[in-house]
Amino acid sequence: MGAITFDKTTLAILAEALERLDEGFRDLPAFAPIIDHEVLRAVLLETADRMQDNFPYQHPLYAGQMLKPPHPVARLAYAMAQTINPNNHALDGGRASSAMEKEAVAHIAAMFGWHEHLGHLTGGGTMANLEALWTAGRLHPGKRIVASQQAHYTHSRISEVLGLSFQAITTDGRARMDMDALEAVLQTGEIGTVVVTMGTTATGSVDPLPDVLALREKYDFRIHADAAYGGYYNLVGNLTPEVRAAYDCLNQVDSIVIDPHKHGLQPFGCGCILFKDPAVGALYKHDSPYTYFSSAELHLGEISLECSRAGASAVALWATQRMFPLERGGPFAADLAKCRQAALTLYAMLNDNLRFMTVFPPQLDIVIFAPTGSSASAISRRSREIFDAAAAENLHLALASFPQTLIEKTWKTIEWDQPTVTVLRSCLMKPEHLDWIEDIGTALEAAASAAVMG
Ligand SMILES: *Cc1c(COP(=O)(O)O)cnc(C)c1O
């Protein structure tokens, strides 16, 4: 019986830190909030009961969707900050947490080689991409936004919200934006911004940024890099030369989105938008009667589309980056490299197993694969069976659907009796996945056998 143990050992450190926080407010007259401990206890235990209805995201055998438990330093710093609950809209709403946000965001910008930037945290990647495309639309009015067919689905929807026209560009056999297709569209002269995805959500594919930059020599357009999931891989050494080359020129794009709540060890509610040219701040100019203006310094609320934002998010990120600086060769980078190694290991295991087929090598830490089969419908059905059988073995995978045009470049002999195929997908986003990869393989094998018998 290996019950999952959630960390409780660090709660004493939180109590100690709260004592320290209290010291800063000692000159206030004594005041203690009234809390009914009996009711609180009953409600919290009931809440724990309800929360048992979840997949075990915190466990290495959860190897499905893009979910990663926050590091204790982030959880504890967040919990501590919530006792104050600062609002990073304005310095008056959160003095310390606004300063910490600026520092944390500057460190992320420096990771991309930007020593000057404009940027801030957001509620998530969608909101951050909205700010990037809103800026893009203001700077290239009437022009179209393009992104690959495998770009995050929100880009087309965000464009719709902003009243901008959007076009999807076909992908190559590794789910990256096709450069011939992109150039054909650029020749129309109607494109204002190209969204380059640095790690697609479905397969972790990295668009060929060096080639997009080369096209920018010929055509005039902005480049926005959506690195919501893949951005931190900039720190990692074990990438292919091709992917490394894409990261190495990331400093030449106009804007970057990265989600600290994806690979940055943060709880959900933490995205980040960065602009290379701080002058875009002028676009945000607004005149809210509610904005607090006690400081001459630029308020974060003046360079953000959102008004209230959780200062606790910034505090958690700042603390995490103190413990895990964003440096190559550091412990944070080493953990990410393990995720990638886990994906490479799983990919090799699947290639050696006649029961499974792969599509292409992982470019970051996501592997897509499927049970061997002869038609798109049979493979899709078997994928769903193995998905269920694996869950019964406590191994949690994800399912993903891809168009024929993408997969047929690799699986040349299967019969396309339907336009898409459903395959298995595994995001190996926890460093522990590397130590568990044999167990994952064993559970997968058992699931494949069980699905045959069933
Ligand atoms: C997750 C993701 C998004 C959306 O970000 P949210 O934080 O979920 O709003 C956008 N782009 C990519 C590439 C992503 O992986």
C-alpha cells in the first residue's frame, strides 16, 4: 500500500515565516481575526474529501496532460502572501509584491537575453497572448495574424475577440510550421504578425524560428513567440541542435509569452508577457479613476490589460526564482533536462516495442504514440482502450487527435478511413518521471495486454 503522501513537513516553516512577517507590523495595536476553528476544521476536512476526486497529478504515474505540481517554495510563499493579499494592479495595492514582480519578470527576460524589456505577469498564457496580439494589432492595423495549425487554439479565438483576421499555416511532418506555406502567405503582403510556437501544446514541437527570422529580412512583420509551455527549455543543454538554434535566436523576436504555471513550478494563475521594445507601453495608456496614483513610478496596472492581479502570484514566483535561479547548468535546468531525458527514454522504449508506433522524436518532453494498427479508426479505438486500461494500472496518459495531413507523413501505410486519428500522448513534465520510466513502461505493457484480453 503506497499511499500518496502530500508534503506536510514544510508547514512548520510556513508558521515560522508568518511569525517573521508579523514582526514587520509590530507597532500596530494588537488585533486577532476571529476564526471558528471547529467549523473551519469540519469544512476543511469535508473539502479534503471532495478533493479526493482527482487524478493523481502529483504522482509520477500521472503522465498525461500538461500538469505539474507547484514546488513547496511556491505554495508556501503564495500562502504567506495571501495573508496580506496584495493586489499588483498598483504600488499602493502591493508595494513589496509589485517590486518582486518586476524583479522576477526581469529575471525571466534576462533568461531570454533581454536586459531591457517591458513585461508583467498575467492570469495565464491566454491572457498574456491576448496582450501580445492586441499590441500586434495596434502596431499593424488591418493586417492578419498567422500561426501554425498546431499553435494553441486560443490564438484564433483571441484574434476573433480583438477583431483581427487570423490564418492557420500548415505544418510539416513533425508538427512545426511549414516554411513554404508561410512564405506563400507572406507574399500577399497582408500579414502583420507571425506567431511562432516554441513548444506546441499537443506535441512539444518547436517552430523553425531561424527560418522565420530569415523571412523577416524579406517581408515586414512582427514575430510573437508563444513559449507558454516550452520557454524554460531555453536553459537546457540536451536539445537537438535544430531546437537549440531556435532557442538561441529567441532574443530577436518582438514579444514572448511564457507560463510560470506550466514549467516554472507555480500554481495556476501565473503567465507572463514580455515585449522587447519598452515603448509599446504607450499603447496601454489609460485613465482609470480607480487607479491609485501615490507613486511617480510606473504602475504595473498601467502596462497591463487586467486590473486586479494576485500579488501572491508574484511573491511565489520571486521566492521560487530565489531558490531556483534561472541559470544554465543550475538545479532548475537540470530538472528540466531530466524531463526531456524521460521523454527520450520513453520514445526509445516505444520504438523497441512492436505493440506501439511512434510518430516523431520528442523535441521537448511530450511523446505521442499509438498502438499498432492498420487503419485510422482501429488505431483510434485501440488508443482509447489502452488509455482506459492504463488508468486501471494507475498510469494516467492523455489522448490527442491529429489530422491525417500531419500523421500520414510518418505512417505511410495505414488506411485513412476517417480524417483524424486519436493517439496517446504523454507529457513528462516532472523530473521524477525519469526515475519512474521503467514503471511507466511496465504499466503500459500491462495495459496493452489487458486491452487485448478485454
Ligand atoms: C498552455 C498554453 C497556452 C495557454 O495558456 P494558459 O495558461 O492555459 O491560458 C498557450 N500557448 C501554449 C503553447 C500553451 O502550451
